[in-house]
Amino acid sequence: MDINLNFIYGHLPYWLFIILMLSGLFIVVSRGNLIKKIVGLNIFQTSVFMFYISIGKMKGGTAPILLEKSANSSAVIYSNPLPHVLILTAIVVGIATTALGLALIIKIREEYDTVEEDDIQKMDQKDLKKYNKKNVLETNS
Amino acid sequence: MVLVTIAIMALTLKHLFAVIMLSGAFSLVSAMLFVVMDAVDVAFTEAAVGAGVSTVLMLATMALTVRVQKETKRPIIFPLAVVCLVGVLLIYGTLDMPNFGTFDSPAQLHLGSTYLSITYKDMGIPNVVTGILASYRGYDTLGETVVVLTAGLGVILLLSGLKGRKDKE
């Protein structure tokens, strides 16, 4: 494979989308706040969408809306409509999952009184210890 | 570039209000990018759903929970390593891809042009994306509405449980 300027220029968009996606991933993995995690997930998702759309793009093409009813489509270049359809569906599903995640966050906050992952884990471990102690006592008696 | 800046700012800021607003701005800028890449329908949806609805939902969640993020004390090295590994693998994967915007890439050669030529004959709608979404992939779209319905039901069930619990206490 020859790596020249043309190759780099042609692949730069993909690499930018990958960097964006990685920053979303990093927010999800490294930050403890649950709302921030959802924001990171959204960034991740949108960059994947951009990547898909970039696959369907043609140089000098236009949006896949037919210009003239009688005109033959060979005269005008249209970008590939299939990724667009796929991503339209994905965006709507994405907002559905986001809504569900946010509802879960509200529920978690109600139960634990915090939305920080570290605090939640600490409380869980405390509860677990208490539970284990109780069980040990019961089995002994 | 703007998008990368926004993502990094969302990473470092602590006030959740600012983070959520940045997320909305991110969606809006990405909608512009979709227009540049000829995906007007996607841009439309992204601007309405990503920048509008999801920002409102997040703001509502923030209002119901907390406004400021706590300092995280966990080590940063492990996430960084994971992210770098994934990045290297993905960039390695793109090396085999055709250049951005080429005509003869495998993605462009088969179905896309077929749909472009038959959609108007079959349906008489000039917008090919709408044609495919509503007709050729009608069942897919039906499934999508089922997903949205399920999510809505889930949200309602989760949040209605809240009030019942409060009443009991």
C-alpha cells in the first residue's frame, strides 16, 4: 500500500470521525457522572452516524432528491441514499435509548440520592457486607 | 475541528448545564456536517431530535437530579489505554477503505444506484430517502416505531414507580 498525500487526504475524514468517537468513548469510560456518560454516549453515536454518511458521499454529488421528473438520473450525480435511510432509523432509536437511560438515572438518583458511579458502588458494597453479616448470623443461630 | 473542541470541552467541564448545552451544540454542528455530506434528511432529523428533544430530556433529568459533577478520583491511565487501543485498531481498519467521496467504491456500485433509478417509477416521490424509508423498508420503520413505543412505555413505568414510592414513604 502506498501512503501518499492523496491517500492521507482521502482518509482524513474517517480519522477525524474516529477521534470524535474515541473522545465519546473516553467520556463514557473515565467519567463517573451518569448524565455525563449519556452525553458521551451521544457523541459516540453521532460520530458513528457521521462515519456512515461519509461512506455514502460522492464527490460532486447532490442530495438524493430527484431534480427533474423526466430527467434521466445519469446526468446528475446523487449520493448514496441507503446509508441515509439506515441512519434516520438509528437516530430515532438512539433518542429512545437516551430517554430510557435518563429515566433510569432519575430512578437511581431517587434510590441512592446520587448520580456518581463511585458513590453508588461504595453504597452497594456496604449493603453487600451488611447482608452477608446478617446471613452469617442467621446461619450460626 | 469544532466538533472535536466541543467534545473535549464536554470532557473537562464540571457544570452539567454547560455540558448538556454543548451536547446540543454538538448535534447542531453535526447536522451542518450532514448537509455538507448531502444527507439533508438525516440533518433534519438530527437537528430536531439530537439538538432539540434530547437536550430537553437531559435538561429535565438535570433539573430532577444534580447540577454539578463531582471530581472523579479514579486513575485515568486504564481508560486512556483502552481508548488508544480501540483507536489504533479502527484506524488500521480504515487503511483498506476507499478514499472519501470516490465513485467506484463498493458501497456505491450496487444497490444505491438501483434505488435511485426505480424509486420514482415505483412511487412517484422525488425524495429517494423517504421513498426507501416508508416503502421498501416499511417493515423496518414499523419495527422502529415499536422500539420507540417500548422505550416510551419503559420511561413511563420507571417514572410512575417514583411517585408510588414517595406516597408509600
